[in-house]
Amino acid sequence: MGEFESLAADWLSYEEALSRVLNAASPMPTAQVRVWNACGRSLAEPIRARAHLPAWPNSAMDGFAVRSEDLAAAAPTPVTLPVQGESYPGSVPLEDVPRGAVVRIMTGGAVPVGFDTVIRVEHTDGEASPGWVVINRTDDLGKHVRSAGKDMTAGEETVPAGTIVHSGSVPVILASGQDPVAVHRRPRVGVLSSGDELVGPERFERVVEGRAVPDTNRAMIAAGVREAGGVPVDLGVVDDDPQLLGNSLDSLPDIDVLVTTGGASMGEKDLLKRILLDMPFRLGFWRARVRPGSPISFGHLQRGGRDLPVFGLPGNPASAFVTFHVFVIPYMRACLGSPRPGGTAVVVRTDAPLASPQRLTQFYRVTLRGPPRDGGSRWARCSLTGPQGSGLVRSLRDAEGLAVMPEGVARIHRNDPVSVMLLPGPR
């Protein structure tokens, strides 16, 4: 146990700690899956269109395809013209349509060669006399013709690698002619909590008596793993007992990442790091200049000929929540090939003044709202979700983002801009 007592804290900046985490990430293996089964999976390769879409100039309306010069040469509206053929989606363009004739056309139908206009059906008599159409208006001259390749061109990248497949990307993938697709395997993330004080609903009477703490972190982390595209593996709660903790770490199932909560600091019962340091464990860093969650650690446990990444998160719920989102999820995104593992940030104005020690990067849980209806501000706004203590749970419920106070900034005044890291959840 002496190694732990003599262990010096690294006190890395947020940026340096995140850089070390991301530098340790490598892409997960890939597999081919059908697009129907790819939703929520991360693309391992870019999707490229196999054909022009649409293949031909086509109609954006139901109506009649005409040459604008034919209408210009005709008498003032209404004008009656012969109908020569029809065009439906999937048909090839008609050729050699006689001058002065029109073609009945449906939305998506190929526009005949040499035609440049579609007159909407409501601007005609709808071909009341078969073979002849009366055009009542010419507002549509030169309109309602989609160019070939307007949606995509052959060889063009339509969905980049690292994209999480969702209902909006599915039609693009299929329209590109790609099925199956290469996706990264979902990382299996083991979630383990330590602490004699933790109890679940089945023993909640101990919480009522004030003799225990609700076990919230495991389910919270598991939900976050799913949101990030991984597969959570519940490793349970282990009491603060060196032998039990050692046995748990010795008998881990097949996982790609281990996330622990609790046992991360210097307390008498903070045993997890002590146990790890007695194992074939290589510590990457311990402690970062962040709030909440400074006792975070990251390293690798050697097992079965490979190094298992291990994140040690603090036990306080808000600390575990924040450090999971700012360190673990970026690691998972990097393993899934995301081009932006750090996530997405927006700049908004804050409804409340924010303060932080200048030596720390502080993360505030905030809710977001759009600009006023009168358009008086180009900024959206953020509000604190409630008291920001690291042991409080209620402030997590409405958290749509983390307002970031960078190191070196002591105060952000009300109505000043602040960068907010977006979170998955109630938005």
C-alpha cells in the first residue's frame, strides 16, 4: 500500500488530461452490417455515391413539361397545346418530342430532352380533353426542373466516416447504393462502483434511516455508455474490502474499457487505486485541474496480453457525471472513429454570473434556450440547472450542456458569452 501514499498527483490541465486520454484511443474493429441494423452504429468507412441522383433532369411538380420558347411563341394565355407522351419516376427522358407539343409528367419523372419548364397541373385544365391541355398561366416558365446530380454525383462522399447512423443518414446511405456498410464494433464498457455505503432500491430503507447512499452512478454511467454508442457491462457494487476489490479486478469479463466510480481520492476507504497499483497497472495520470471531479485517474491494466483502459471516476454523482462526459465519452467517440471526439460546443449568453478559481477548468450543468421571439439577440442563453454541489443529483436531470469556464478565467458576468459543451439527453 505504500506506493499509493507516496503517489504524487499529476494535476494536469483539462486539455493535457484529455489529450492523454485521446492519444491512448484506437479504432474498434469493424464489421459489415445491413443498413436496417446499422442505426446507432458508427461508420468505419465513408459512404460514396455509386450513381448520379437524380440520373436525369426531373420534375419537381406534377404537371406538363414544355419548352419555354414554345410557350413564348404561342398566343397569350390561355393556350391549347397537344400532349405527346408521359413521364413517370424511373423512366428515361423522352427524345424527339415535336415542337409545340408538351409531355404529361409526374413529380420525379425525367424531363424530356430539350425541355426546360414544368407547368404545374393546377395552372392548366388538367387535360380535360384527352390529348390536349389548356395552359392558363405561365408563371412557371423556366421553373420546377431539378438538374441531374442535384442530390449527389457518382463518386461523391455522401456520409463521412465516424457518422453515427440515424434515421436521417439511412436514406442517404441507401440512395448512395451502399448496403451492407462497414461499422465499428461497439465498445464493451464495464461499469463498477465501490463503497460500503451504496445501496439499491431493494435496501432503500437504509437511505431512509440515513445509514446509506443511493447507488446511482452505475446506472447513470451505463446510460451514458449507451448514448455514446457503447455496450454497458454491469460489474456491480463492491464493498470497500481489498480482497473483494482485488477479486473483482482479477475476474473481469471480456470488456474493452473499465469505468470505476468511487475509491478515487485519498480517503481511508478509497481503495480502488491502491489495489490497482499492486497489479500490473500502468497509471497514465491521477488528478486533473477540473471541477467537479479533480480526483479522476486514467491508466491501463494488463490482462490477457492486452492493456485494458481504466478510468477511475470520483464517487460523487455530479463529479462522476461531468468526468464521464468530458473524458470517457470522448475516448469512446475516438474508438468509434468520430472526427470530433471532443463533441460539439455552442456559444451562448449566461443568465447567471459564473465564478471559478483561475487555476481550474470548471464545468457548470446548464439548461439551454433559444433567442427571444423578437430576435433581439443573436445568442441563445443558458441557465444553471440548480445548486452545483458535486454530491447533488437533482441538478443532473435538466442538464443539456456543460458551461465551460477555462483555466485562467475567474469570472463570467451575467449576459456574457460562454462556451457550452452539448450533452445528450432532454433537448
